[in-house]
Amino acid sequence: MSEKNDSAGLQTHKAAERRNFLKQAGMVAGAAAGAGAGAFWLHDPTGEDGKPKPKILRLPEGGFAVEKPSTAADLGVARGNRVPAMLQGAVDAIGGIGAFINPGDVVLIKPNVAFERVAQLGATSNPEIVSALIKLVRDAGAKEVRVADNPIEAPENCFMRSGVRDAAVDAGARLYLPRPSDFEILNVPGAKWIEQWPFFAAPFRGVNKVIGVAPVKDHNLCRASMTTKNWYGLLGGRRNQFHQDIHGIIADLCLMMRPSFVVLDGTRVMFRSGPTGGSLSDVKMTHTIVASRDMLAADSFGWHELLGRQDEALPDYFAQAVARKLGNPDYKSLNVREVQIG
Amino acid sequence: MSEVIVRPDWLKPNKDNSPWYARVFRITNIRVVCQFVFFALFAFLLWATWFSRLGGYPVSMFLEVDPLVGFATALSTGTVYRWLWRGMFVLVPTLLFGRVFCNWMCPYGTLHQFIGWIFNIRSNKDRLNSNRYRAGFQLKYYILTVFLILAAFGSLQIGLLDPICLLVRTFTVAFAPALDFWAISGNTVIANAGLDVDLGWISSAPGSPEQRVFGGAWLVGAMIIGLVGMNLVIPRFFCRTLCPLGSFLGLLSRFAIWRIDRDVTKCTDCDLCLKGCEGAADPQSALRKSECFVCFNCIDDCPEDALSFKMAPLPVRDQIVGNIKKGAATLFGDQVISKDPETEMKAPDIPKRRWVFAGIGGFLAFPFLRMSKSVNERGFNEKAIRPPGSVAEPEFLERCIKCDQCINVCPTNVLQPSTLDEGGLEGLWTPVMDFAVGFCQYNCTLCSEVCPTGAIQKTSLPKKLGMDEFAEQGPVRVGTAFFNRGRCLPWSMETPCVVCEEVCPVTPKAIGTYDVEVERWDGAKVTLNRPYMRPELCIGCGICEHECPVLDDAAVYVTTIGESRSLDRQLLLKSPKKEGA
């Protein structure tokens, strides 16, 4: 009796043991199969798949340039003292803002805010022009106006002290200061040096018109920094290598960015100690605003008429950009329309 | 039938029929709200310590109301700088009520209490035992003794452990870059998802083009994790054992007029008052006034209503002539046996010989630290470059509390907490500049604005730049830049460069060039602008070093020589009346 009971108990016990074993063995097999499948799925025999793959950005074909109406001049030059009217006059000369901005456009304005200097020192774009330009663009029906630059010195300080921050915000533009997450690798086909380079991409998302606003400055290495050199502020990464071939780099910048138009801020020029300056004695007032589709024409005008270097040959980057058919620095052969304001 | 009024629980009277508001507005609840407000204010002020957020807030206020900062700098300098008189705001309540600061205002105390509360897994009995006084809690008085003696000699070390300095430093060096990191990571995810949201408000450094980094952040981070984690072992470990501000206030609280009082006729010796005692102040026997944080938990927890907060009664020995401690006193000539025990211990319970030992430690610590050839005038690190406006090194060490507010506000990340390398132990966590990380922003004087102790003296922009009435005195120089021609591209590699000259912010530029045309090895002709330094013009801002393309060991670099704050560390022979600029 008890023996029979014992054997029945043993049977039950063994069955339980068997179930337990099968359950555990099943789990082991399942875990092993899962791990194996995972390893197979993630398998990277050369180690290449594990490396980061940067997103490559391309700007639209033909850049942000717009058609030129037949009546428009190539270079609009306004002289005077009232900045909004001068800007209006210069832009009207090259076809009027309506030729560039359509209602609903998202417009990026790129001033030069590279250094932490007050506007009077001429190291940065005149905030009055930035402000007037934003209003002009908004009145033309732009949906959104953005202002962006990647300065050399601390960005918040540069935007604040130059006055560009207040000018932009008060005029209703959105300000873009560079954040670490804002950069993507830009592909510039045909560039000599910056075919792949970190680019301040965030402000460009959804943009369809780009306007550069640059001061006229002496530069220690490339001789003059104007609308072409201004695009330097859209790049990130190891910009301090650019001096090793600054002219080649500026020619690359012309290739990289085809703006809708540029404004050369010749209200004052920094004629020496550039590009930082720092003394009013480095600056002279020239009371001029130039608008142009052709950056080289504008900069050449700046070199000869504003920096007053009539007798000196243009810096080498002009020739390199011309060789790539990126503009015409011989502005005297172009249709220049000058207006005098007030 | 009478109408039944249904009330929510919190509106019902207590068991003893006291009204609902007596429960809701309990003093311990009010204390919690007060702690929350002060903590939030503290966090806000740290968050606001940034160029675009400053807006006139008194961002260093907590450091200024820290009476230990005021007292110790008064010892070391003989003066009370700028806003440090605000220490009175804490001193006066301490003299009236005891260490209220510790459990009502101190953000670090609040952090400890909160962590201890939220991770508490102790049974009531364990909690009771964990709040008994331990002899080890004396340590903070010895720490304070050593710090104050060091301060009197001119080496301010309170900042190593002062809770406000420690917390500000931890935020700046460890927590703020973590916030930035989360904001940057979040922004990347958001951008990849094609959304237009900015997490910059989380970041402690919005508008900063790069993730900020701080030397030795791991150590500062490990310290706070360790110290806060100790609450799981011993509640309020830091406050009870290490805090020099707590011990300073503990010594002062002997004068407090009000204190926790135990009615011995009601007390049943159940020890339940220990359950929530934050300070381990022995409310169940003779109250240790120097340890009590005045948290009022004991009053809350007492089932017999034996505890109250009131004006301390006259000491027993003044009521009865004689020595009560020994149990024998005389009353009108007759010897009586008193059952009234001493109800309080005014001063910390520390044997005199141990004070003496700690004192000797302080006396020895000063020469040990100062003669270590790190911040010594005869042996200093050439890279220990102090922010502009700093006083000369010996005076700097009298003033700097290592709070690192200057480092927090620095827009370019150039200011770094010194590691043992630059400042030795004495200068640990004091601000030094690392031009590999950033550069001194030309028009910026924020570090001098936020410094609570004048280690960096409040410096106006004209004064920093040597303009207007400061023209004769010249600009503030923090060091001088030198060229290492062997690594300089135009000097040794036939490659054009001069980024250094481009970015030099002074006018006329402190970097000039010798322009030569050379034929390169491959036959190409290149124009090289070979830079040289004009030391009379260099202010040591270091932007040349920061922007030099020879990244790892820059071809132009700044060292401390020529810094205006030191009469000794001058390079050029010049009359102090006549500057080259």
C-alpha cells in the first residue's frame, strides 16, 4: 500500500521534474535563439556599419537666385543718410523687392556678426540696415524672416553688442544662434576645399530666399572682407584652416552660396586693422548702400569706391571666382544705377 | 431629518477636535513650503547665471547671505566685500532661533533631506536609531576650526565644503554640462524628426555653439553622488558630520533665545521624537542646541505633547544654588537631591584637548599647503591664468571660495575649475583659463560681476580695456602670448595662415607680421605673413591660442607672465605710469 503510494508519488515527482526541465530547457533554447538572431541581425564583419554616417546636405540647384527683370540694373547704389530710404532705393534699382520676394516666402538674412563690436566700429553689419531689410522683406509678403550667423567670438555677446539682435527681434525676425545640433555636412559640388564641410543647416530648413548683408572691411590676409567672405559665417568645423588658402576658400564660398541678392553695407568702412578693428580711427563714414545680384560686382565696387583702393589690383579671390563664372567684378561695364537719398 | 454635511477628509477635524487648518498649516508643512521656495529660488538663480538671462537678478545671492563666507573672508582680508554684509540675514535668525538656516533655507540641506526621505526604507525603529547622536558628528567642528585658522593665515578653504559653494560648484561643473548635453541631444532628435522645437531653455548655456566641458567634472560629480548617497546610510550625513557652515551656525546657536523644550512631567521617554529628528539633536534628553536644525519634526511626532518651541527657561543651576549635575545642591543651606536633569547642552560637546588638536592641525596645514610650490610666488604654474580683474595671487587665495560662479557665467567656457595640476590642493577648483577650450571675450566682464568675494574685483569695461579715465593705467592683462615658431605654419611649414593676427581684438593689433615671398619645395611661390608678438599691446586674452589651427599644442600660447595683477610677474621694463598702448 505504502509502496504503491510511494511509487505513485515518485512518478508525480518525476513528471514535475521533467516539466520543470523542459520549461527551463525551452527558455534556454529561446534565449540562445534570440541572442543568435540578434547577433546575426547586427553582424558587422568589417566594422564599417558601426561607424557614424553623416547626413549630407545639398542646397537647391542654382541656389536661391531669382530671375532678373529686363528693366533692372545690375548694381543699385544709394547714397545718403537715411538708411531705410537708401536701402529701398538700392533695392528698387535692381528690380524692387517684389522681384525677389514672393508672398509666403521664408527668407534668411545673413548679416556679418563675427565679432563682439558695437556697430559704430564697423566690424559687423549695420543693425539699421538689418532692421530696414527685414521690414522691406516682410512688407513684400514674406511669411517668415530669419537672421542667422555663426560668429567667431561668443555668439550671444556678438549679437547683443553689435545691436543686430535687437534690430532683428524688434523688426519681427527670428534669430538663429548656432547650437551644436544645428550643423550638417554640406556638399558643395566642384569646390576646391569645402566639398564636404559642416554647415549651419538649421536656419535653412524650409528657406527659399537668402539675402546677405555685409559690412566693408579691411582684412589682414585676404585684403578685404565684403559680401563674398560673409558666407564664412555659415560654416562650422575647423574654420581656422581656411587661412591656408583664403582666396581659394572665398571662391569656394561664392560657389557654395548663390543668394537671391546681397546688400553691401557701405554706411561706414573699416579701412584698416581688419577684420576686427576696435577703434573709431579705423573707421570712416561712406554713407553708401549697394544692392546687387552679383556679389563680385558689389565687392569690386566696395574695393574701389568705398575702401578707396582704386590703384590696387583686386585680391586674388576675385580672379578665382571669375574663372568659375561666378560673377563679374568689372562693375563699370555693368548697368549701375546710382540714387541720392536726401 | 437633519442634513448630513459631507466633508472631504482634509476638512474634517482631528481626533482631538482641533480644526482642519491646525493640521494643514502645521509648522512642518510651512517649513516644507519654505524649503521648496528657497530651493526653487536657488535653482532659478543658477539657471539665470548666463549672459542672456542675467537681467539684473542677484545671481550670487545665496553665496552672499552665507555668513561663513562673510566671516571667513573678514578673517582673511580684514574687510567685508560688497554684498557680504547680507550674511546678517542668516546670522540674526540664528542668534534668535538656532540653526533654522539648515532646515528652512539651505538648498543643500533640502536636497539631503529630500533624498533621505524619498529613498527611506527604514522601519520606524531603525529610523529612531539612525537619528541618535554619534560622536563622529564632532568632526564638523574640527573641520571648521582648521578652515578658520587657515583663513586667518590667508588661505580660504571653506569653499571645499561650505554647502552653498559646494552646491553652486557642483551645478556649474557637473550638472550644467549635463543639462546642456540633454538639451543638445534632445534638439538633435527633434531636428531629425523635422520638428521645430527648441530645448534651449533646459540648457544652462543657450547660444553656446559647443558643448561646454569642465576639467575634473567627474570628481565634483562623484562628490555629490557620494555625499548625497550617504543619506541612505546615515540621514543628513553631510549636514551632521562635515558641514562647516552648520558647525559655524551651531556654535552661534548657543545664544539662541528660543529652542525646543521638553516638558519632563509629560514625557514618557518613548523616544518617538527621534523618528524624524534631522539634526540628531537628542530631543528626548538634554537638547543639543548646536545640533538642532529646528525642523519641528519632534514636536509633530510627540504623542504626549511634551515638546514645544519656546523661550529657553532659566538654566537649572540658576534656580537652585549648587551643582545639579552631581545630584547634590544646596537650597537655603540645606542639601537637596534634585530630579530635574539639565534640559539643554548649549555648546557642542567637544573636549578641550580635541579643539587644541584641531587647532594644531590648522596651524600646520597652512605652511603645508602654501609652501607646496603651486600657488607660491616662488613656484607657480605658468598656465594658472586668472580671470581679468583678479587680485594678486596671495590676495586671490584670501578671497576665492571656489564657488565657480565665474565659471558658470563665462560665455566662452574658457574659465575652468583648477585641477591639482594648475592650483595644487590650495587652489583646487579656483578659476583658471584654458585657451584650448575658450578665450577671454574682449568686451565681457561678467565673471567680475558675479564674484561674491572680490577675488575677481568688479571691473567696468573701460577699466578692463584701459579706456577713458583708465587710459593711462592701460588695459587689464591676464598674461602674454608667445609664438612657438617651430609649430607655426608660416614660420616652419611654408604655409600661409595668420589666423592669430585676424582674431586679435586689440587695436592696433598685438600681432604683426613679417611678409616674405618664398619658393616652396615644389617650386610654387607663396607669400608668407610670419607673425610676431608686440608684447606692449598683448592683453593675454588667448583668442589667438584658441583659434590657432595647430590644435593640440598651439603655435601661439599664453602664459601668466606680464599679468597686471602681479608686480613680480612682469616681463617688460616699463614705468608703471607709461603704457605702450
